[in-house]
Amino acid sequence: MTNKPTVALIGAPTDVGAGVRGVNLGPDALRIADIDKAIEQYGFTVIDRGNLQGPANPNQPPVNGYRHFDEVVAWNKMAHDAVYDELKNGNFPILMGGDHCLGLASLTAVARHCREQGKKLRILWLDAHADFNTSEMTPSGNIHGMPVACACGFGPDELTTIGGVKGAISPKDVYQIGIRSVDAKEKYFINEKGVTVFDMRYIDENGMRHTMEQALKDLDNDTHLHISFDVDFLDPSIAPAVGTTVMGGPTYREASLCMEMIADTGLMASLDIMELNPTLDERNRTAVIMVDFIESLFGKSTLVRPDTTQ
């Protein structure tokens, strides 16, 4: 990034969309791991906006296929407004969850900003799960498994129209990386709608370098690159603090290369960090490793490397 924007940290401490309680503590775990100082050392000004204040988790079973529907809508509207305001002011928003239902807020805010600015959008969804479910496909009703589908317009209007239009993003804008757990009906829905998915088999067969080259190809200076980073993208051996662990994820070095290649583009303009659950952690080690990867996104490199963004 040649002209470095101000980075705005936005805490969204809620677990209303999750099946396991505790991710509401994620934003403060990242703060304790010094996320602000980690980014500042690469020449960025960082402002912490504090935590959004939204409805509590009623901890109820699903109603009509959705758990905590009203609360999820309220949190996403609030988080959308916060992320959009930062983008409108020329800042780089980092939405710190919280569960991944809040990915809907980021996606719709970024899409709205791109519509208004006439920019193209590329979304990298780093996750063990595709999060492309609808209420008809998942028995749990947990909305953290639905944000990509909702952002693409599949779901109830209260969720699919956040940001002002139904279907704020196109499935073809979404590139998913690290996927290794997809529901039976969901896999066919993803294929039908044209989401690009680099699952762990693809990464195993082709390597992370080739995967990222494919995910980042055809970007230019008119592209807004958004990263949605779910902790369960990582193998649980290095990042245990998540309620939806899936074995066989990227190793530390694979994930580091992923982050470094994103940074090399110089085009990352927004980020969300989701599903960090400190109640499942060991001495905050997962928050610390997440901050380490975030440093790589903002320019950490072992050696002085040529600037490819000029």
C-alpha cells in the first residue's frame, strides 16, 4: 500500500449467530494480543473505535429455520453502518468478531462502497466452511453458516437487503480458500451458483502458491480486495480457539504465504476477523497467532522484497 489509509478497528462482540458461546470475547482477545501495535509498526495510523453495543444472545432454539434472527439482523445492520462509514471516510476498516454471521455486514458494506465508487470487488473468504447455507439446508439454524448466501441474495429480505440492495454481491466475486467442510446440499448449491472454491484437496494437489495466484489473478488498481478471515481457516493444531474446528487446514507456513501474497498485491482495502473464541484457547495463543498473520497482511516479511505494487 503506497498511500496508507488510517486503519479503524471495530469490535463486534456477539455470538448470536454461532452454535458455541464465547466468540463475543474475540475483539478484546485481539486487543490483548496488541493488534493495534502490530499494524502500527508498518507505518499505519490505527484508531480503535471500541465495541459496538447490540442485543444480547437469548440462547434459544431455531424459529422457522433461524436461531436468533432478530438479533442477527440488528447486529449486522449496526456493523454494516460502522464498516461503511469508515470506507466512506477513506479509512481501512477491520471488523473484529464475533461470529461469522457478521461477515454479511462486511460484505454488504464493502459492496455498497464499491457500487458508489465504481470499483470492482474481489472477496477472499478464508474459512474451513463455505457459509453458503440457507435455512432449508442446515438443521442447526445458526446464521454464521449463511452469510455468503445472504450477501448473494439467497435468504430472507431482512438479511439479503442489508446495504440497500438484494444480492449485494455476485457469487462470482467470491473466492473461497481452505474449505474442507461443506453440507450435503450446500455443495451442490455452491456449484450451481458459481462460487470459486479452492478446497484443501486443491491446495494439497497444487500448493498454496498456485492457489493464491489463481485467487488473485486479474486484479488491478480499480479492484477493492476484501478479506474475510475465519479462525477455523487454520489447522486447529495451531489455532485451537474456535468452536467449529476442522482437521486438515493450512499449516503455519501455508497460511503465512497466503497472507504475504495478499499483501504483495497492495490492494487489500478491508478485513474482518471472525470466530475467535478465547474460552477455547490456551493462554491467548490463537489471538497471538492471528495477530501474527495480520502483520503479514500489512507487510511483515522476512527479507526486503521488491515492491510489486508500483
